[in-house]
Amino acid sequence: MPHDQLFKELLTAFFKEFMELFYPDIAIRLDFSRVTFLDKETFTDIPAGDVRTADLIAKVYTIEGQPEIILTHIEVEARRRGEILARMHEYYMMLRLRYRLPILPIVIYLSPGAGGLVEEQVEDKVFERQVNLFTFQAVGLPDLSADDYIESNNLLGAALSALMKTSRLGRVAQQFQTLKATAQSGLDDARKALLGTVIETYISLSPSEQHEFERLVATAEGEEVGKMISIYEQRGIDKGIEQGETRGKRMTLLRQMRSKFGSVSEEITDRVESISDNELLDRLLDRILTASTVDELQIPENAHPSASGSHGEMRAQS
């Protein structure tokens, strides 16, 4: 799974824990039972002709009932960091104009160099006079110390320690301890799998260290860890098979559309490629046999597996 996709899933599932971990003063003001995610918010920059997608947008409410927005961008590549300053300013302005709500922008850096928990600024000047100062929050995970988070009561902190400076315990003990804490957490299998995937993805063990880790898992103390790993590895296999089947159906549908109707517009292609529901794809593949135009296929916009038409919003798990 790509880094940004993994983190978007992680933040959606553990949004409350993320805010409590890094911004407790803000978290204490929020009603997490009313968080809604406006994912894949797309903006078109008309002059440049660019389409830009913000990573994760959460509509939140304070305990007093005031709506606000928290914009979170995941930045993977260190070489692109210079572009983020201007981009976050643009994201902020677009959201501010659209929703007219207070907005907290946050960047999560997966490459070192940000300096840990910091604030970053973009300054606009005209004739050497400051006309605007934009400030956003940043979490530079690789610049934080794993030992400050590995034993945290916040399970997300323990998992994210995998991206931080290696614990004094060493990589093997760090991976084993964090996976053990996850296995014993009482979370559902899906949330355990997300945390486990982050831990195993970002703690890179050498062959000898992997052997030592497997020895720990084989002990009585590691029994729960072994069971959890088996569960999420099987989930990954099942999900991979399902995603491969879905991709195949999308490709078949597009190929049949081009064969029957000639060229297919970029908009329609994007709609088809956004479909992740196998049953919907099956219906469209049946419908193309009798359809005389693309419109008769009735391809939904931004199709998602949820059937009720409430796409784009998910209730946060607290």
C-alpha cells in the first residue's frame, strides 16, 4: 500500500488518537462523536489547469457546537518539502472560501528534516511590506524520539514510533513491544491490522534481526503477536485478491466502452476508475450489452462501495 494511502486510512481510523497525541490542547475542545471526513476533496486551479486533491479533511465540532475543519496533508518525499509551504496556503484558502469555517492545517512529514513538532509559515510581502502571514502545524515523525512514544497509553503513538528515531531498546525489541501492545489492546482486528502494518512497514529489520524477532514471536510471550500477524497477513492477501479482481473489471469495462462507443472522455474514465464496488461493476458490465450511449450506462460520479449515496463521509471511530 502506498505511504499516503496507508496514512489516510490510519488517520481516519485513529483521528481522535492522533489529535490527543500531538495536539492535546485542541483535542480537549473537540466532540469526537461528531467528526465527519470529507475525503478526496478536489479543487481545480483554473488558471494553471491543475487538479489538486487534499489528503484528509475532517469536519469537527467543538464541545460548544462550533463547526471547524482540520486539514491534514501527508508528505512523503523530502525533496518536495519546499513546495508544501505554498500548497498548504492554497489548500487553506480554497477550503476557507468554500466552507467559511475556521481551519487548522497540519502537515505530517514522513522524511527527516522538519524538526519534530513545529509550526511553519508562509509570508506574503509587497514592496517589502508584509501583507499576509500563514501559519500551519507540522509533525516531522522521523525527527521525534521513539522512546517518548513507545510506551504511551496512546496506541497510535506506539505504532508511529516505528517512523521515529530508533528506540534505545533496539529495533527488534521495539517492534515486538509495540506489536504486543497492539495485540493486547482489545481493538477490533481491522484497527489492529492497520497499526501492525505501520509497525512492520517502518521498522526495517535485517535478516538476523528478523530471525531474532521470529524467535520472540515463537515464545509463549509472543503467542498473541503471532496470532495477530497471521490475521492481518491473511486480510492483506484477501484484500489483494479482491482489489485485483476489481481492477480487472474496471479495465474490461473501459475496454468494452471504447470498443462500442469509440473514445471515452477523461471524466468518464475517472468515474470508472473510482469504482471500488464489484457489484456495481458487474451491473455496468451487464448494462453495456444493451446501452446505445455512454449516458445510458448511468455511471455514478465518484462511485464508492457504500450503497446509500452518502459517499465521501465516514463517521469517525472514537
